Amino acid sequence: MLAAIIDNNKGGKAMAEGAGLSSMGVSYLELLSLSRFKAFWDPRLLGTELLEGISTDTRSLEPGDLFVALKGENFNGEDFAFSALEKGAKAAIVSLEFYQSRKDSGKLNANRLIGVEDTLFSLGELARTLRIKSKAKVIAITGSVAKTTVKELIYSIFSCQYPGGVVGTTGNFNNLIGLPLSVFKLGSDTTHLILEMGANHFGEIARLTQIAEPDLGIITKVERAHLEFFGDKNGVARAKGELFLGMEKIDSIKVLNVSDPFLKGMEIGIGRRFTFGQGAVGADLRLVKRGQLPDGQELFFESDYLEGGSLKVTSSLLGYHNGENILAACAAALAYGVSQEAILKGVAEVEPLNGRGKTFEQDGIYIIDDSYNANPGSMEGALMALMERPGTQKSAVLGDMLELGEKSPKYHLDLGRRCAAYGIKNLYLTGDYAGYVEEGALEGGMEKEQVFIFDEGGEAIRKALQKGSRGEFLLIKGSHGSGLGAHLQQILKAKNAL
């Protein structure tokens, strides 16, 4: 078999929105030629046919897609490479080892394999090439908390300003696989791409920034998250700061929260600095007052960038922490030059997401589903939001806060103490650190009969629903690994099926 070699490295299926990748007029050959990785393939394979799409999952693959075989702890995409080709993939990008061992095998479709040194790096480079080819502006959001909520707010605001031209990260597609898949949603009609960036190791935000080349970046807040890898909040700040340092366009905009001491003096590198904060003197956008509404909250902003110097924003998102999230999104929009009308409309249209504070009634109990993830900062915000709800009957089902390193026991003790200080009615605990939360709650003044520990999250939720009083508010929160969100959905599905 002949082999074509291109070396430009010297020096899930992304569902299309709008016109999609095929509208960008990029051929498979051009895409591979411009991307910065060495690739080997049969030169007869690729011509001038236009790219249809890129997929990492044979379950959602469409005929004509370029399939990228990724490897993980529990899967190997190369096991499905030939299945992808049988389903009509244009070609399959696989490891060089796999390519070398199969290219001359005589197996059907072996001539449609493309060998590369690192399929994950290649996935990112394909996304980077398409981002460069696109005329869209890129907005990137990172931070220890609220990335998805702030992303949804920015997406809504920008969609009001640029209707039909905005695409964004689906769910929490924010890592080295998810972000490229989000980039693959680009089309010829895309004006703005809103991306979320997450990381639990140093260097990951830097790589994501390299792929996305953002025009505007925002860091929401630094909290104790992934301390097992970052060490402390200084390490978290350094990891998040990779976003700003990686944005090298002279006209880039860097938006940061100066109410956060770990961000206030952060080095931003090249570009324009735009600041926001809660009552922060000298910040470009300041939150000066917050008021509760029966079905949400109203926020009062001040800024020299606002017409008349002030603005009142109304939202259905509850809680002090969501006030911070709305402030962050409005700062990004204002820094970019979005109109105040679009800001007001965009914020008003965003509702709480599943797993991120959505509230609903079940058997007379109001469940606050904040189960997607947790760290000490987001736990505090969720407890504060719970206490702002009407009435006195407020309980919580809490799972572990994971990846906090050697200080995990301390943070869970503190969580128990905070629950007691807030006057939580009953605590239903699950996870390896439940005993520490119980200890802290008892130290803080809760009675033994108010605290329950369960081996499994589903048991904790069922008990809370069984013991809860009509009109009671029940917070459900824990790290994603605790599985509380999945347990909740299973319980609700079973109940609603009766």
C-alpha cells in the first residue's frame, strides 16, 4: 500500500447547529494538511470532497464523517474503527501502531485508516484548524464553580444580540474531548462560539486555550476544587490563569472577578482587562444591591460602561451564588459591547438547569436538585440559597466532595458545622466522608436524631422524601462521583411510573 505522509507539527459526535461543518467548505485533505500533526494514509483515500462531520462515537456517527478513535481507561475506540468504516465513515483516525498492523492486512476498509501518533492530540488539532478557518469569535469560560451556569447565561445574552449565529458547549463538554466536539458545531453562519473549559491537572486549560484561541475569556471564581492535583487555591488560580496567559491576540478581552483575592492581581498577559465584583471599588462592573423576588431575584449594577451608569437585572435563578454568576455573565457581555437590551432579555430567559439548582415539587416536597457537582465553595452557595427559600422546614441530602486531597476530612467537618449553623432540619448523608459531616454537625449543635447516614445515595434520598413534611425544601448535592443525580432520576422515574 502507498502511504501519504504529512508532517505539519514542526515548530461523541458533535451535533450540528445552524449550517454545520459541511457548510464551511473545508475538504478532508485540506483539514488534515493544515492540522499540526503527522499523519499516514493511502494517498488515494482523500480528494477534494468536503468535510461532512467529525465523530468519536459510532452510535451517533453519520455517513461521511471522519471517525477519531480515542482511548480511555474503560474504552478503546480502535475496537470500533472498522465498525465506523462499515457505517460509512469517510476514514478512521487511529494510532500509528494500529495503522501499521492493519494497513496491509487485506481486511475490508483497511485502506481507509489514517495513522497518527496521538489521536487525542489530533482531535484537538482538527478542532483548532476548523476554529482558525471559521470567522466566528470565541468566548471561553473557566473557573472552579458555575462554569456551566455562566456559559448558559452568556449563550442566552449573545443569542439575543446575534440571533441564529451563536453555538455553544453542550452540557459540560469542557475537557480535552468535549471542547473539540463543541468546536465541531461550527458552521458558515456561526458568529460566536461559547465554550466552557474545565481541568483537574495543570496544563489542561493551556491546551484547551491553544485549541480554541478565544477572543474573550472569563474566570468566574477560584474555590477549593481538585486539590488532590492542584494542592491549594493558589494552585487552582494558577491552573485557571492558563486561560489568560494563553490568549495571545493583542485585542483579546480578559474578564476577571476582582472580588476574589486569588484573581484580583492575576497576570493577564496581552490584551484588555475588564473587571467585575460585588461592590468592588474601581471594578468596571459592580453589583451594588440584590433583592429577593417571589420567583427569583433582582440585581442592581453600576458601571461607567452602562447608559446612565446603572442597570437593574431580573432573573429566575435563585441564591447569592447565582447573583455572582449573573454578574459574571453580564460583565463578559458588557466588555464585548453587547447591548443592555440583550443583557436584560438574555438573563431573564435563563432558567435553572437539571442538577444545578432546578427546583420542582414531588409529593408535596420541594426538591432543589444541585446534584451535578460539589466543592466547599459551591456547597456554601447552595446552603445559602436553601436558607433563602420561604418557611422553616429545610433539609439536605449530601454526598462527598471529591478530589480535595489530604484536607478532605477537615472540609467535610466544616460542612457539617455550616449545616448546623444554618439550622438545617435534617441531614441525610452518604459517602466515605459522611461520618466527618455528621461529626461536624453534632459539634455545631444538631441532635443525633437529625442526622442519618446511608451506605447508598438512593437510600438517603428515599428516606428524606419519606420523612419530609409537606412544603419542606430538600437540597440534594454532592460531587458528580457520588451519583446522587442518577439516584434522584431513578427514584423520580419509578415514582412517576406508578
